Amino acid sequence: MSNRRILIIDEMHKSISPLLKQVGFVPSYSPHITREEIIRLKEQYVGFVVRSKTTIDKALLDGQKQLKFIARAGAGIDQLDVSYLENRGIEILNAPEGNRDALGEHVLGMLLCLANHLRHADMEVRNKVWDREGNRGFEIGGKTIGLLGYGHMGTAVAEKLAGFGCRVIAYDKYKKNYGDLYAEQVAMEDIYEQADIFSLHVPLTDETRNLVDLKYLKQFKKPIVFINAARGEVVPLQDLLQAMNEGIIRLAALDVLENEKLSFLTDQQAVNFNKLIKDDRVLLSPHVGGWSFESYQKINEVLVDKIKNINFSDG
């Protein structure tokens, strides 16, 4: 194959270029390149390495006639026009193996924080309030934890929970025979019936967008601890707030939001966000589940390993 040039359009761990060179590619590290500059490129590349800078679609890639792959530095591919890429025969690579452990630990950390009122207790002690009874927590042991989705992220969470003496049940519409040492395979109805804690691990697709709405949440038989470290658009924030008001959700940990551009919220989104941040039953983090120092480098290693195994044809 004569063209072995790869364009990297987002900030990546510094190991990306050396790793690509080691397997015979010519990386062009351009994290500050704009969408308009990419569209106007005359140089031809065999692949793009991307994160979340811009939508990867026909308008962006039409001029890249030799493109063989898009490598997404992370798990989600919701910013990729999958049908366009498939029609052109452009392979899609992602790296959930690289950040699964970081995501699993983050979810566990958020759950432990909620269970033990750590954020609330910390703030009180800083203000010289010593309230032991008001900050009495609950144990994860003996609880039933329901996972929606049992891919790389769901399995990582289940593995991290293995030592806590809890029961983990999982439902994944797109997998078969996925029960393992860490989680039981169940129907979604079983999760509605039995879950004390419910954690989302599904990608954002047309099917999952707004999936977990108020009607969905009302099917739970017990008040739940709710965790979303997947994609914010899966859960309408208005419905989440209503579910909390109605006692369906008793505690919530959110690493993702419906609109994460907090300076560009619609009026209604701003109203909902203000309600959310005033509720001390909610724990928030800025979409950093899976974004550890270690995963930053591991994602590169996973992607480069997949890139070197693509079957490139000459020309």
C-alpha cells in the first residue's frame, strides 16, 4: 500500500504518533485542525483518528478518496455517520477495551459516594457540622444491581462489583448467552422487578435516544439508585427529575447530561439543570467515566493494534 498517511484531528496521548510509526504508518498530528481545513485538504489519507471534535460525515470526508478507516479514540461512535461510512466501505474502529476499567471504577466510585453520602458529609464537616446519624449510609452487599447493556462497559462494572457480595443482573437486547461469573442474564422485566440499583451501559443510537423516559422508569417496582455513565441523551432530564419527585429514583449519579454544552442550554434545559444542581440527592461528574490517565494511553494502544490488523489492499 503506497499511502500510509494517517491524520489525527483531536488531542491524543503523546504515544499515538510513535505507536503508529512503529507499525509502518506516517502520522500527521493535527489536533488544532478545523472542520473547514479538513474539508479543504488536498493530501490524501488512509485513515483518520478522531475523538469528538466534529461529526464524521460525507461533507467532511468526500474529498478523501483513499480513506480506509476511521479510528474513534473511545467507545462511542454516535458522532459517526455509520451508514455513509459503511456504504463507502470505510472501516470503523473504536476502543472500548482501552477505557472499560476506568469506566467501571468510576461507576463504582459514584455508587460508593452515593451509598455513603460522602459528598454531603464532606461539605458538612468542612462547615463544622458533625452529623453521624444524618450521614448514615447503606451497604452495596445484599443489593441487586441491574445493568442495561452488557458489553465492555457493563462487564467492567460487573467485574468491579464482584467483591461486594451483591447480586448483579444484566439485560442486553443484542447479545445471546452473555451470563457469566459476574452477572446473571435476565429479561428486562426481571430488572424492573428486582433492581435496587440501575446502571446504564448502552450506546447512543436512534433506538436508545430518550429510551429511559418517565414511562420506562415507572416500571421499576422499588425506588432505585440510578447511574448513567453512558450517554446523557438516553435519559430525558425532565423525566429524570419527575422520577425523582415521584420517588421512583431515590438517588442519582450522572456522569453525562442531555446537553453537555452548559453555556448553550435551551431555556427549558437551563430550568432543568438548575433543579438538578440544587438537589443533593444527585451526584454529578463531567463525562470523565473512562477518562483516566491510564486509559488515555491504553486507548492509543488498542486503536493502533486494530489499525495494524486491517487488511489494506494496494492503491
